[in-house]
Amino acid sequence: MDLTYTEEEEAFRAKLREWLGQVLPTLPPKPDPNDWPGRRTYDMGWQRRLYEAGYAGLHWPVDAGGQGATPTQHLIFLEETERAGAPYVGANFVGLLHAGPTIAAEGTAQQKQQWLPPILRGDEVWCQGFSEPDAGSDLAALRTKAVRDGDEYVITGFKIWTSHAEVADWCELLVRTEPSAPKHRGISWLAMPMDAPGVTIRPLRTLAGSTEFAEMFLDEVRVPVANRVGEENDGWRVTMVTLSFERGTAFVGEVVACRRTLTALAGEARKNGRWDDPALRRKLALLSAEFAALWRLTQWNVSESEATGGVPGIGGSVFKLRYSHARQELYDTAAEVLGAGALDLDHEWVLDRLSSLSYTIAAGTSQIQQNIIAERILGLPKGR
Amino acid sequence: MHFQLTDDQRALQQGMRELLAGRFDRDALRAAVERPGTLDRALWRELGEAGFFALRLPEDDGGVGLGAPEAVLLFEEAGRALLPGPLIATHLAAGVVKGAADGSVVVTQADGPLIEWYEAADAVAGEEITDGATVPVRSVDPLTPLHRLHEPAAAGDPLVGLFTAAEQLGSAARTTEMAVQYAGEREQFGAAIGSFQAVKHLCAQMLARTELARAAVYAAAVTGDLADIASAKLLADEAAVRCARDCLQVHGGMGFTWEADVHLHLKRAWVRKERWVSQGALTELLAELLVEVG
Ligand SMILES: Cc1cc2nc3c(=O)[nH]c(=O)nc-3n(C[C@H](O)[C@H](O)[C@H](O)COP(=O)(O)OP(=O)(O)OC[C@H]3O[C@@H](n4cnc5c(N)ncnc54)[C@H](O)[C@@H]3O)c2cc1C
């Protein structure tokens, strides 16, 4: 067990820090959360800078246009960019963390060539069209159907909760290609251009007030068969190969940020006198222990995936379950620190508190996470 | 960075698990429960021979020359097996109190208001305890005799906290296994109770608690940092106590019996939770550090 970084890793960190120090002051001001074109431009501008500096797709394999960095280097990257206050992946989330890795793992050489470089350069935004009104936790129950017509699929259906749909160029879409097969075996994975005729987007407002996701109506949308990644009806497996990526490192930067927020909360409490409440001090201390441990668990998971060649172990689900809960506790505690200030939407922590409410739902609810741990890790029998 | 067990560490862990499976199996555990206050001296010497007490002594001093991370792995195994005795005090006394290193003497140490195994021990490390300074306590844990001190001793070495956390981790991992095993076997309503979500989710939370505590305990062993040890102790205490409670719940009425081992884990976890620094003082310490950093 070794928690020290090698000379090479430290050199990587130093170079990155230096670059961040130069580039961050040159960034334009952050756009308004409701200005979607502005957000897209901002997020993609950051991706472009990463690309030009050789940090795009850091941990992607070299044949996918990545840098082939080790998981530890990737961890350092996420840690340092967060520390320095660099922008998040934002609109690039699906491209960089799910659709891209899926194409890299399962796509043909031609598909990789077509789709990966624009993701890495920050030219194209992807969204994820998986969930449907009647297929959420039970994703495999999805009904959006794709019927083969020559070398095209004709797609009709209804997707929901599609984040970033308004500004996306492509959608990784799960469709049913074989209605009579068992539900997991009749699904295919397609790349759908968002400007195809028949795609209608209706933004949905979240409880935080902004439109983070949308409904997506698909009315006889034609997508070339060549846009299918993996075999026909093998889309479930294709998707699952990389779904664990989402749970692996997607929140690393946020853990670093949460630890900083805790310190800021303590500072604020000292200023406004709430620090004198021992119950509050105790809550903050327990959160501090929790987030410190989540950071160690991240290091453990990263080291494990380095040893096993990228297969995420049990740590991913455990991390997601505890982190999403801890994040909500953190912002509930922030509200205690703020007192009446917790009702003021102009306070950053209040918006963060609202958005933290989605953490136990998105990317697999906490209940589903517990089912996964119980059945796949602990081997308990499947229930009804 | 490579935050995973090395092959040597894995082998050490495995070796300890095998030693205890052979020398302190369930029958031995239950026999010990029936003989409160007596320690198996032969086993103590065997632990000594296996290097349990001399693990961190330099090789030049006749020790094994390993560090806190390795010691943590051994204490984790001891916690899993519910091995009784003042293991940590004797381990810390190796090289200080003659005979501690090879397990020929049993050393205990006062810790706050309590002292474990006072009558069975051959020596007390640290400040001397005069007769009349202690009163026996009817200990909640049948495997940990306790005395109360009239004058509480100072909080011990942070290593007491670290190794206690490791024992708690081992116990949490074991009660999680016990719950999962029972949930897979016991049937009600025509199905294994482990197929019911309410039971599944208890088990999933047990694993999550245990694995998060593991990351914290192992990291604290590597860094030796006081804040890391404090965090690890808090999380491991919580994991051991909560997992024992959930394990009891999964076992139903059986869990409430003297016959089942669950109560032994719960009671020992309670004893260990009181060790080193109080929960209140630990949280105050971490809170203070938040302010200092900010
Ligand atoms: C902010 C946000 C962004 C999102 N972005 C996207 C996106 O970009 N693309 C996309 O495809 N999807 C997206 N989603 C959708 C997300 O994946 C789903 O919301 C999630 O999978 C849950 O599905 P559901 O909303 O239909 O809830 P349901 O599945 O209806 O769940 C309702 C409740 O029932 C519980 N439940 C359901 N099944 C079980 C079970 N078997 N055992 C125990 N409890 C159960 C759930 O835990 C939950 O508490 C997003 C969601 C959010 C909140």
C-alpha cells in the first residue's frame, strides 16, 4: 500500500499546475445557467484548450485518439483541475464519459475516426437517450422502436430526462430492434444526429429552475445502419461495458470540491456564530471523515483498476451509494450554517443544495445501487 | 501511487487468517466465552512466535521489521475472529516490556477510565497502577474483563486508535459476511430472505460501510496522520457497531440468542468504541482541523 506519487506522477502534476496557472486567467466569464448556447460555447472552449495542450482524452487509449495516461495520472488531472477551479466537463459529459468510451471500446475503426476526434477537440456535443417515461430504473423495458428499411433504421418513440439535448449534435440512443426477443436481447445502440428530421426536443425545467434536461420525441427518424455500434440486438451489453465508467471517476473532482466546501462551511459558521453549536461542529466533523474516506476509496479504486487493467471493482457502486448521500448531507448542513440565508437562491450553496437532490436518482438510484451491490457483489438471490 | 495490498501483505493477511482458523476456531471462541477472564497462554505464545507482537520491532532487535500497515492487517484478522486479550497493549509493549515481544508475558495498559484484562495480565505498561486504584466492572462483553480506574489515565498513543479501528474493520467485515450467508440460507414465505429487498439493502449498506472504513483505516496506517487516524476510528467504530446491529436484525430471533455469535461482535465493538479518544473529542479534533485549514 503506497500513497506517495512517483517522480513521474509528480512531474505530470507540476506541468499540469503550471499550465492551469497560465490558461485559467484567460478563460471568458462563466455564462448564465439558463444561457444554453453560451454554456455550450464555454464548455467546448475549455475542451478545445485541453485538446491543444494535450490533455484531451487523457486516459483514453491511444488508438482512440487519447493520451493513454494511467488511471493515476487521470486522478491527478481531476484533482488538480478541480483544485485550480477549472471548468467541469459540462456539456461534454456524455461524449467524454460515456458515448466516447463506448465507441472507443466497441466501435469500428471507421466509427472511431468519425466520432472520437470531434469529441476530443470540443467540436461536437453528445447526449444520452436511454431513459423513457416507462423505462427508468428498468431501462431494458425501453420501447422506442427502430425498424430496418434498407440501410437505414426508422425510429419512433419517446425519450425523457435527456441532459444537454438542446445543444447536442449527437445522441447515443438505445432502441428496440427485436420486439419479440427477451427484453435485454432486443436492444441496439445507435448514434443519432440531433438535426435529423423527426427529432423534437422539449426542454424540462428542473426543481432548480433551469432546464438541464429535455423530452425527446422521435417520429420516423431515419438513421443509417452504419451508425450502429456493436451488433444488432447486442446494445445492452455494449452499453453496460461502459456504464460503470460513469460510476468510476465521474465524481472525483466533486469530492475534492466537497472537501473545500466543508472548510468554507466551517469558516462561515465561525463568522456567523453557529460554530458555537456543538451539534453542528459534530456534523461537520463527521462529514469531514466521510469525505476524507471517499477520497481514499477513490485512490483505492483507481489503484485497483490500474492493477486489473480498467475493470472497475466493487468500489464503484459503494462509492456512488455513499457519495450521493454524503453530498446531500453536506448541503443540508450548509443550510444549517446559513440559517435564513438558506432560502436565498442567490447563494451558491442553495443552488448546490437543490441540485444535490438529483444525486440519489440520476445514473442509477440509490435503491438500484443497493440491489446491484446485494446481487452482483454479495451474491444474494435475485428478488421479484 | 499504488493503494492496494502488496503480494507480501496479502500473504501476511492470509497467514494470520489461517493461524486463527486453526488455533481459534468457533469452538475455541465459544469455549473462551464459558471461561471468562482466562487467557489461552499457549495461544498467546504462538502469536508471539508468529511475530504478532514483534511485528514492528526492528529486525536488529529481534523483531519482524514491518510497519503499521502490516500491523493493521493482523489486527483486522484478530477483530474478525474476536480474538480476546490485550493484543494492542502487548503489541505496543514489544521491546519495552520484557517478554512482550515473544508472547511470554501478557501486557495491558490503562486507557482513559478503563483497563482491560487487568487481573489476567502479567504487567501494566505506562503509569503504575496501585492496588485500590481500580474497581472491577461487570463487563458487558463476556470476552473483555474490565476494571474502572478512580483516576482516568491519559489518552493513549494514536496507534491504539489505529489498531482498534483495524479490529473494528475486521469485525464489520465478518458480520457482513455472516448476514449475507444467513440471508442466503434462511427461507421464509417460500424464498431465501436475502431475496427480499429490505434485507438486501441492509446487507448492501453493511458492505458500503465496511469498504469505506477499510479505505480510511488502510490510508491512516500508511500516512500515520492524526486526522486520518481520527477519521478512520470514527468510521470503523460506526461500521463495526452498525454492521453488528444489522447482522442481528437479519438473523431475527436467532440474532437475539446467546448461542449466535452476533452479540459477541456487537459487545466487543462497543468496548472498542470506548478506546483511545472519546467520540466527542474525536469530532472536536476534526472540526478544529477544518477551521485551521480554512
Ligand atoms: C438530473 C438528471 C439527469 C439525467 N440525465 C439523463 C440522461 O442524460 N439520459 C438518460 O437517458 N437519462 C437521464 N436521467 C434519468 C435517470 O437515469 C433516471 O431518472 C433514473 O434511472 C431513474 O428512473 P426513473 O426516473 O424512471 O425512476 P423510477 O425507476 O420510476 O424509480 C422511482 C422510484 O422507485 C424506485 N425503484 C424503481 N425500481 C426499483 C427496484 N427494482 N427496487 C427498488 N426500488 C426501485 C427508485 O429507486 C425510485 O426511488 C437523468 C436523471 C436526472 C435526475
